[in-house]
Amino acid sequence: MNNSFFDKFVPKEPKFFPILKEMADVILVASDLIIECVEKADHESAIEYYKKIKEQEKKGDALSAKIFDELNSTFITPFDREDIHHLADKLDDVTDYINSCAKKIVLYNPKEIPASAVEIANLVKEGAISIGKAVAELDVMKKNSKNIKEYCLELKVTENKADDVYENFLIDLFENKKDAVEIIKLKEIMSELEKATDAAEHVGKIIKTIIVKYA
């Protein structure tokens, strides 16, 4: 249902959708890079991957700033300014956590990267794909929101899988690792990776809120 009768006749700026799509693309590129980073595991490779991920993080920040600037200069928006801003912030958070994970791998230089890091990194990419599909259909949300709801559900399922992997990692870490310093390093690295899936799920929650208001 339209918010008012006049909604049918008032043009709304479509420029936000391409910017949000670009932010989703940044997340996907960063997710591919973090998978490769944790698979390679050696310090020199980690440095190179961190540089590439940092480039994506900066790109995401610039796009988030662009959203803010457009909100300040646009009279009519596709949906609430607060919702657009909140969505852009949370999209940026996903990339930030991926970047933070890569940064900690470089700074801490752990003796080894656990196999569960690869599992969660792949789940981060799963989330990135779902985000991309959901964001790509925001501009047709009022016509058909069914697919977007499914993509948001995928994000919840992905986050639950990541939680399970992370919990099992912690159990194994504290039961079998004896080096306290390595325990701290690995826990912090894995925590940032898991937070990326949390942020991705939060993107889904924001989109579902938008659907309730406008679809």
C-alpha cells in the first residue's frame, strides 16, 4: 500500500539503488579476497591480500559517504532517509569486518590459520551473494518482495551456520591449544570474521523492515 495518495504522482530519486548495489559488489569482492587470504595462510600473501581488501574497504567508505551526501541533497527518497542511511552503514560494516580480519592476520601473524576460518570465509561470501541479490531487487520491491524475503532468510541461515562453526572452533581452541598467545590471536581473528556474517544478517533485518513499511 502507498504511504499516501500523492505517492503515485511524486517522482522519487532512483540514484540510491546503483550506489547500494556498488556497496554490495564491494562486499562480494572483499569476501573472495578473504577466502584466498585464509587459504594461503603465509604472512607475505596475507600482507598482499590485506592491501587489496583495504582498497575495497576504502571504496565502501567512499560509497557510504556518497549515500550520505545524496541524502542531504535529495528532496524525495525511495524510502525513509533513516532506512537508507542505516542500510548503507550496515553494508559498510560487513566490509569493515572483513578488512579487520585481514588486518589482524597481518598484525598477529599466527602460526597457522584454522580450517574453520576457511569455512566461515566461505559463509561470508554466501552472505555477500544473498546481499547482492536482495539489493539488486530493492527498486522493484513494491511489485514483488517475495524474492527479497527469501534472500533475507538466506542471510539468517548463513549466520546460523557461521555461529555453529565459530562455537565449534572455540571449543576446539580452548581444549587443544596450549599457547595462550596463539589462543588470543586466533580468537580475535575468527571473531572479526564471524562478525561479518552477523553484520550481513543485520542487512537482511533492515531490508525486511523496509519491506514491511513499503512493499
